[in-house]
Amino acid sequence: DGGITQSPKYLFRKEGQNVTLSCEQNLNHDAMYWYRQDPGQGLRLIYYSQIVNDFQKGDIAEGYSVSREKKESFPLTVTSAQKNPTAFYLCASSPGVTASEQYFGPGTRLTVT
Amino acid sequence: ILNVEQSPQSLHVQEGDSTNFTCSFPSSNFYALHWYRWETAKSPEALFVMTLNGDEKKKGRISATLNTKEGYSYLYIKGSQPEDSATYLCAFRGRGSTLGRLYFGRGTQLTVWP
């Protein structure tokens, strides 16, 4: 089945630890995105990548890092510099960067205590 | 940061009622307007991608209109059903350096009571 997978569904970490969220797609899409959702907020863009080995900061990139070494993979690292890391994280992909709709993964809920 | 506003924030209707909600976005540098439906415990799913002023799209009982000159889009649901309960998100795509990304509104949470 084609789609986007994110793992794990729930993730718990201690404050001060870096954590990496996985996002994989087998849709052969060029573009991939990471969003964060907090209660009462819309989807806020963290990072996006339009092509392998290239990525751009979104609106809330501070405290996060990404890599795009393979077309199908776009992992997000939440570093200890992120002040409020507890949130729901969604990964998405799209065929291109123009009017294409985005396809979303199931999300990872990260809790940092 | 570009502003995309959705209203109302939440809406409760009875089964069979028709309803509509609004998405407001900048009228300059318009490229596309997206609508998504996000059901609880599922991933957001695309409903429509609209690119032309005056565009009207329809999928079953759901339709959407677009006015790029004044910067708004309406989403209509005719004869709401409990399975329509979800959060409806709109997202703006602008021309230029930000063409590669979407700007999402906060969504309208719709609850349809049987």
C-alpha cells in the first residue's frame, strides 16, 4: 500500500534529550513537510523539503533539525533547545510544490517531561 | 507570518442542517487555496484545491467557492450527517518565494448531532 508512515505513534522523553521522529513515504513524492499542532492552534510548519538534499525553515524551526538524504525519508530531530517540545507532529508529502495537495501521515504525539 | 483566518472556530448543528464556514486569506500573490478535512484519530485529507477566481468545487454534499479578489473561500455542507463531524482546515499557497509551502488556518471544528 502506498502512503506515509510515522513512527512511533506515541513517544515519551525526558527533558534535555534529543529525539528523532521518523517519516517515510513510498508515494515517490518530491516534497515533504513537518508540521506541529498544539491545542487551539492550526498546523504550523517546522521545515519542508522540495527535493533531496535540500530543505527550508518554516515558521517555527528553532530547536528542530531535519535531513533529506533519501527521497522517501525526512526525519525530524527535536533538540534540547526546543523550549516546548510536547506536541502532536504531522509529516506530509506532495508530488510537487505547486498546486498539489498534501498527503499526511498518522502523526506522532511527543511528550517531554 | 502570513495570516489565514477561519470562522467560526467551532460549530454544532443537527443532522440534516446545512452549514457553511469561511476562510479568509491575503488577496495578493494568490496561487491556490486548499481545503482539508481532519477527522478525530485520522490524518487530514484533501477535499479541494482551488486556483481560479470564481471557482466552485463539489464533492458529494460538500462544495466550496473561491473569491481571490477579496480573499475568501466558503465551504458548504448540505444536509449535514454525523460522519461530517471533523475539523475543516483551509490553507493558502502564495506566489513567489513561498510557493513551496502552505499557510494553514486554525480550522473550524464541526460537530453534527444525530
